[in-house]
Amino acid sequence: MDWRAYLTDTARAVSFLSRITVPARVFDGHDGSLSRGVRAFPLAGLLIALPAAATLGLMLLLGASALLAAFAALAVQAVVTGALHEDGLSDAADGLGGGRDRDHALAIMKDSRIGSYGAVALVIAYGLRAAAIAELATHLSPLAAALCLLAVAALSRALMVWHWSALPPARTGGLAVAAGAPLRSSLNSALVTGLVLAAALAVPSASLFAYFLAVLVAAVAAAGFTAKVRRRLAGHTGDTIGATQQVTEIAALAALAMAS
């Protein structure tokens, strides 16, 4: 593997998935395509989640309650990512929940205003994630809970790529179309990297059983959500890709919490 190219792809992925600034030279000669760069999404997700994981671990060490530390970690994560994936979740919920048909759903998802389905989805998403992280923080050491957060960040970004690859574009334009379809080799690399990183972080922190349960539940959630999107939209959008990250993160965190 060309490690220099991989690290460049990682830097571009960090920029694409967050508000973290990377050196301008990283984009020299880059055409904007992510067809190959998606292979670095799991590692980029881990790096993006580092501030949130550090916040969680530090607050627990300083005596904060598990729930307070969990919400603080989620707040830091939202600042770092610019709530990118949460925005996708709310738009996808509005479109899939309120759209009369495919075209109406896509029109709703393109509207920047948030509807009732989107608002409820965000409340549920934050509540479930905070509860799961707090449960982990209650039963695991501060370091172990923080590492579980990183494991889920890597796994959920890998499943984003799978959703992206599993469906054709639902629109003729948009960010997902401009970024290009993931290469098969890049999809495989993302899935392997996500599984390996998650195992390296979650198994020592929780258990092998917890890791396998988290992967299984997250994969089922990704498959179920993708099937729903296929039926309603016949393709992916940037919003459904972001929503996949949220859905699988919730599923993986819940599974880890229940198994730890």
C-alpha cells in the first residue's frame, strides 16, 4: 500500500466529514472525487471522534456524572463535525417520513427547514446515544468508555461507505454524485479497516462478545435502513449517507452498552 497516498486520503476525508482544517497542499491536484478516498473514512472517523472521546474520559476522571459526560462528549462531537451527520438524519427522517412519493420525499430532503419527523429523529438520536454512552461510562473505566466511542466512530463510517456503494444516486446532481461512487477496492478496504479498528479498540475495553454484538446490530441496522431507502427513493443521497452513520452509531453504542 502507498501509505503516503492513504494518509492524504485520510486528511481529505477528515476535511470532508468535519470542520477540522487540513493543509491546503492536501488538495493539490485533487478533482474532488472520493471514489478512492472513502477507504480512509473509518480512520478519519476515529480521528474526528478523538476530541469527544477525550472529553468523555477527562470528565469522568474529574468526577462528572456519566450522563453529563456523555452529553458533553456529544456536544463536542457536534461542534467538530458541524452536526453534518445529524443534518443528514433529520433531512432523511423528514423526507422518508413525510414524503407522499419518491419525488416529494426528495424535495422535502432538499429543503433546509426541519420538520416534525426530523426534530423527533434528532431528539431520539441524541437521547439514545447519551443513554448508551452513560451506560458504558457506568460499567467501564473512563479510558475504556472513551475507546468504545472511538471504536463506534470507525465502524459507523465504514458502514456509511457500504450504504453509499449499495445504492445508485437518487438524484442526477448533489454532493454524493459529485464525489463519485466508491471503488469496490475502497469499499472493501473501508469495511476491513472499520472492523479491525473497532476490534482493536472495543475488545480490550469491553469484550469480544460485545464487539461481535455491536458489529452484528450495526450491520442489521445499516441493511434495514438501506432497504427502506431503496424502497422509498430507489437510491442514496448525501442525507441518507449521513443518516446511515447516525443509525449505525446508535445501534453499535446500544449493543456495546447492553453487552458491557
